[in-house]
Amino acid sequence: MIIDTHAHYDDEQFDADRESLLAEMKAGGIGLIINAGSTIASWDKIIKLTEEYPFMYGAVGVHPDEAGTLDEEQFGRMEELLMREKIVAVGEIGLDYYWDKESHDLQKKWFIRQLGLARRKNMPVIIHSREAAADTFQIMKQHAQGMKAVIHCYSYSAEMAAEYVKMGYYIGVGGVVTFKNAKKLKQVVKEIPLENIVLETDCPYLAPVPFRGKRNSSLYLPYVAEEIAAIKGVTVEKVIQQTEENSRKLYNL
């Protein structure tokens, strides 16, 4: 089965047809979905989704663009939510110097705090990193050694990916790998072991070719699996089987 390791079905872009779309997942070969948290407001929606759909699991965390909304009270609430059975990770957390909505110091502070919480809870982390390669790597090296992690929507060099693989982490690969101009990500997929790749959508964003620019969904993940298979010279079945195994290891499923 295909596992979508990073989706956002709590997003308002799914409000009109969420129920009918999620009803199609099984027939579309999608076995499990992990819905990642990004804002404090997303947490309750994610809990509800995990309660309503047997195939849906969740992660709770605060995206770096939202770091300014975190305080001790919300951090305490996050810790409580992590005790729920179907909440399987802390995320998405990290650094974003592209949008630069919050100061770098504040982003780093809450990134490190959330990593510490994940370590205390013995839970994996979902890492968001955009135009913050060096700082993300440094923090992961200092604060996340020995933890389970996925570098979501990976956008850096093959050399850095190899370093993350050495640390035992997974690399999240989604629709971008199907884009013609995604030479760097194609190189990453070629060079790192299939045992360190997980499939993800980041839906409703980053739909693969031939749906680029449209709303993404987990139903499009076969296109991502096909591209990875072509790059690595293996069968699509092999990619699906191995990434399922990887995802289960990552999230203890």
C-alpha cells in the first residue's frame, strides 16, 4: 500500500469535498495518511480527522512561520495531545528563511524546544526547512542525534541528504520530483538509498505533473512512485513496498 507521510487535509481547500475525496483513498491504493500539524488551530481539526478515519494518523507541531503563536500554555497543550494514540509524531517543525515571517532566533528557540519535547516523548519529528540548510543541519546535529526524523519536502543538495541519511533520517519526496526543472531532487533520489525515502504529498500543495498547479491529493502519489522508480531503475511495486516499510519504521505504525 501507499503511505502518504505528510498531508494537510485540515486545510480549508478541502472543505467543499473532504469527505468524498477521503472516501476514494482505499480504491486509489492509499493505505495510510499522516496529517501534519502546522498551526495551533490545525491541532483540533487533526484530532477530529484521526477519530473519523481509521486510516488517518496525525502529527502535532508548529511550523516556523507560526513560531510567534507559541507560548508555554500552548506548548503544554501540545504535550498533552502527543499522548493520544493516533498522534504519531511532532511536526511539522523547523526553520523557514524564505518567508521569514518570524525572527530567526524565535524560530530556532521553538524548533529546539519542540525537538526536546519529541525526545522526551520518544517520538519522531517532521522537519520543515526552507532556505535554512546550514542552521537546520546544525540544530539537528546538536539536538536530534539518535532520534527518528524525516526531512520533509527535501530541497537541498545530494551531499547534505547523504549526511542526513548517515544520521539515520528519512528524506520526504513528493510531487516536485516529477517537475522537469527539479534536477537537484532527482539527483538526491538517485544517490540516496531507497531505504531512506518516504512518499509525501504536502497536499493541497505541490501536485505532481500532470496536475502541477492544481490542488494536490494523496491519490496522485502513484505519479511520484513512478518517477522514483524510473530514476532508480526499479519497479514501481518495489518503490511502494519499500517506502511503506520505511514509513512504518519512521512512525512506529
